[in-house]
Amino acid sequence: MGASLLFASLLATGRCSDERGHRLVGQVVAVDNERGEITIRHQPIDGYMGAMTMPFKVKEKNLLAGRTPGDLVTATLVVSTTESYLSSIVTTGSAPLPPSAAPSVESDLVVPGRPVADAEFVDASGARRTLSEFRGTTLALTFIFTRCRLPDFCPRMNRNFAAVQSAVLADPRMRNRIRLLSISLDPDYDTPTVLAEHARRAGADPGVWTFLTGTRRSIDRFALQFGVYVVRDDKTPGNITHNLRTALIDPQGALIRTFAGSEWSPSVLVSALSSGR
């Protein structure tokens, strides 16, 4: 991006009391008209979060009209306690995208009914764990990172899993046969110590909900089979682009189904876990 782009500054929006408006400056990486999303590689947002590349929702899909990868834009990011979206987007120019900016996903994905490849992880206590050791339980696993700030991305995955955990603990029929796994896509920062504190804040019961980290190579390879892409900018720590996938795995280690995005509800996941489909 051109050096003339200014760092973002915080603006007030005058919306309802739990919403805050932030001025976002960055470059368009991808546009998904069907999902109403635009992925932007943005500069640091003063007082809110560092530079990242993330997909942002729009409530008015006409805001995406004419947007193409490489566009330089300014936008207003509206954030409440439960959601975030762009309320305005203005194109200010264009520039070639850096080679590392565009995400890609390999086509060799695991399909329902097929075994999920095993992988090694480290949990929040520092103990080595493998996916296969959870055989005998029905798993729901998702991918997050602790520095993610947008409430309808990683934080929503945490809130949804917390609600699912409550349902599991309340039902003796599910308590010993369902487990939840949250796997960090930011292993350089999300050490076991960081994950332990994050799990505590999320209210995770270690008997039901486990947070895992590992090496970049093993996590990225494991995540790819579910259609998760991860792009990291090593020059800007914490700048991680990823999509959202939540997978259900049966007690024999085969994939049941995969939920894309963050729109699924805890009740839907509880129903799928209890029925095994």
C-alpha cells in the first residue's frame, strides 16, 4: 500500500450506546457478494487493534458494488458487544496486492464419512495431546486466536462454545461423550500460558472444553483439511487472515459435517452433537 495512507483514527458514530465507530484504512483483498463480506488488509486502528487482514460484514450489500481486490479504501467499522460491520466504504485509489495477501485453499478436503487426519498439539497446561486420544467422544472443533478482536469472529466462537458447554454439562447423557476443542492459529503468541488465561476468561471447563496450540506447520496442515486458510504477515505480528470453520467428528474419528462462518447457533451445534449428524 502507498505510504501516503494515514493510520486509522477513532471516530464516534452517534449510534446506539453499545456501538463504537472506528475509521479503517486499508486495501481490499477479496469480495464475497453472496456472503456480504469484504476482506481488507488494514492499518492499525488506534485504540482498538493492530494491523490485520480480515473479512468484514456489510449490512448493505450495495457497499460492495464495484469493489475489486487491490482497491485502497477508507471505511467505518461499527463494533458492538455482539457484532461488527462496515457502514461505509470509500475507494481512494488502487495498488498491486502483496503476493502474500491473497488467501488460498487447497482442494484436497476431508469429506463427511472419511477419517480426519491425526495431529499433535499442546494444551493450556503444556501437555502434549493428539486428536486421536479424543476417540470415543463426539468432537466439535474450531479455530481461533486470542488476539482476534472482532466480536463476530473468534470471540463469537468462544461465546458459542461456552453456550454449548453449558448445555453439555446440564445433560448427563452428553457430559461424558462430547468434547469441544478450540485450536489456535497463532501459536507464536498463543503459548500454553496465554491459552490458559484465555480459557479461564472464556469459562472453559477442562473436562469438556480444551484449548490447543502447536507448531505453525502442524496446525496449518491440520486446519487445511477443513477448508481453513491462514495467511500471516510476519512483519506485523498478530496480522492473521483466516476464515471460520467448525467441524464435527464422530467417536471413530470420521468427519460428520463442517459449519462455515460464524452464523451457526449453539442450539444447532448441540442438536448435531447429540444426534451425531
